[in-house]
Amino acid sequence: MLIVLTHLPADGLKFEHQYEADELDLSQHEFDLPQPPLINGRFTNLGQEMRVKGSLRATLAAICDRCLETVTLPLAADFDLYYLPATAHSDKAGETELLERDLDVSYYQHDRIDVDELVLEQLELGLPARILCTEECKGLCQQCGTNLNVESCQCSAPTDPRWQALADLKS
């Protein structure tokens, strides 16, 4: 969904969009969307700067980092972002110290803002650092690959060769 800034009313633009299945390109992302996201918000023109404030609701499907099972994660994210023309960014040469506000700034080109990119960015930011099916997830056996949440295996824990001499003394 593209917003053409030259067609934006002076008092801003309120928007709401319910995505269709497969409308977003998820090929570069490590999650799926079993239910398409819903985004709503408002574009406000602040001169050269554009403010986009709104919320995003979605359900994501990702892989558990321990057992590799699919996990469904509800996501409700509010955002308050600022967009500047890409030329404002290219004027800064060399190193620049980032301020806290700079973390909420993106850049647009050709007087257009791609809302799909905004949605994908918010979905990525909404993912936890470690995706787990449960906090108690036991993961996979390192030897045979059995999902230890479902069944136990008969594998013995590997002995670290550095401790083998101590194990020999014990037996």
C-alpha cells in the first residue's frame, strides 16, 4: 500500500487497511502470517517531515528456537514514526551521533511512503528476541534429534573428553 504524499490532504489522512492473505512479501522474513494483519493510523504533514502514528494487530507463526515446532504469537503494536525525504539523510556526511528520536525516523523517496515496509518492520520489531513455544521447552536431543517435549530418548549424555580421566577414576 503506497501513500502518495502529494495527494495528502492538508489536515492529514486517517487510514485503515486489512491485508489479504499473501499480500505482504514474507520471503525475507522468518515468520508467517496465519491471519493477515490489520493496520490503522494517521498521516500528519509537518512540512517536509511526515508523522505516522497508529497501531498494528496481527498473528504471527514462527519456529521455536529450541524444539523447532511452530509457535503462534499474537502481536499488538503501537507506533509513532517520522518520515523525512531521503535527501535529508544524504546531506549528512561522515559519522553522526544518533539521538533517541532518530530511532523513530525513516526516509521516503519520490514523495511516497510504502506502508507495507512499515508493517513488515513493525512485525519484525514485535518478535521476541528468543521465540519459545513455552518457557519450559526442553528442545531437541543433541544426539538423535528427538523432541524432548514429546518423548524421551535413550541417548546418554556425551562425555567431554577433557573430563574422561576423571570419569575413569570414578569407575
